[in-house]
Amino acid sequence: MFTKLVGVVADYVPITQIPDVLSLRTRRDRSVLVTDLLNRRTAQSDRARLYAAPVAKSVDRKRVKRGTAQQHLLTSAQQLFEERGYRGTTTKDISEHAGVSETLIFRYFGSKPELFMSAVVNPMLKILSDASESWRTDELYRATPEEYVVHEFVCKVMKLISDYHGSVKTILSLLIEPPADFDVDIIRSRIIALLGELSPSNREYFRQKHLTNSDSDLALRIAIISVVSNAMLISASYEDCMQPSSSTVASQLTRFVIGGLLPSTDDLTSQLKAANE
């Protein structure tokens, strides 16, 4: 007991006071002192563990290499926006997921809406822009039968929806019900510009293939929206065990789109007459 007392006292009592403490004569006095000091040591250890937990968590936080913070933020933002939607994702969520300071979001992107544009909208528009450029410049492709062209278009849109389902869903939700802090006209204007670039070549294609000429721009938009909405929602209308294959859906959508593009008998007659003049 005396040895134990010396060890405990040495931890908690100034060295100049140790002789006075050790001068306690009765066993009861020494026992009370040891018990009190041991309780203080236990409490101190508990506090140390309590404060050590956040420190350990901070130490375990993933380190981000210098110069990669912006890309980490873009990757994390895209993932969280797809999983939780725009409203369900905060800048703090994104910064913690990326392992960087929240202030870097505002340094690199300025705001949450701008980060959303950079992480979700711009990559989607880049894909659509590349497809638009390919369509406008590839005359050989446009010369193939319309059944093949429409089927390729349907398959590409379905693959885009499959690969970026979360992004498409989030963008559509913003367009349908815009949040207060987001100007959706930015997205709308970019989409309208892309479709506008397609108009001349699309109009010429419809004329060459003797397809509907009542409003080629409207027909294009209806075709795109029909494919996108079916690709997004068709699976929800079936039981899991009854889901049609992607190829089956693509074939049915192709026939549906082509049927909508074909002119009525009167329109077809007038087009053939005009082509022969």
C-alpha cells in the first residue's frame, strides 16, 4: 500500500508537499487519500479519452494532395447531388466528403449553384454538345436509313440516362420546381442553344427523308422528351421480375418515334410532288 501511495501521490501532489502527505500516520487516512487520488486519475483518463476521440478522427481524415482539391470537390459534388438531389446536399456535406475545407468551394466555384453547374450540368451538356456536333458534321451518317439513325439516337439517349441517371433526375427536378437560390434559366438557355444548333441540319434531314415538315423543331423536341421520359420511368411501371430488356425498350421506342415523324398521307403526297418539281 505504501508503494502504491508513493506512486499515486507523485502523480498528483507537488514534490515539495510529498513529505507532508506521507506523514499521515493512520491507515485510514492513507486509504482515503489513495482512493481519492485514484478516482482523480480515472477521471483524468476518461477526459483524455474523450478529447482524444475528435483528435483521432481528425488525424484519420483523408489527406488531399496539393493541387487536387478542386477535382475532389467536383467528384464529391457530383456523387452527392446525384444521391441526395440539389436541395438535400449542402456545401458542408460536399467539403467533408471531399476531405477539404468548405471555404475552398467558394474560392473555386463561388457558390453552390455554380458548383452544381460545374459538377453536374456542364458534363451533361458537353456530352449533348458532342453528339450535336457529330450529327451536324457527319453527312454519311445522316445519309443512312432513318430507321437506323433513330435507333442509334434512342440507344444513345438510353445509355446516357443509364450512366447519368442521378444527374438527369436532379436536373429535371430543378427545371420542374426551381429552388430559390438557383436560376434555372441558365440551364434552359444552354439547352435551347444546343437544340438551335441542330435546327438547320435537322430540318434538312427531315426534308431529304420526306418526314414531317409541319414543325421539325417541335418534332425533334417531342422525340427527345419521349425517349428521355420513357428511359427514366419505364422501369417503374413493371415488377422487377417483369422488366423488359433495354434492347426491347429501344426497339419499341424506335418504332414509336418513327411513327411520330412520318407525315400524314396528305403531307407525304405534297412532299413527293414538291420533290419531283
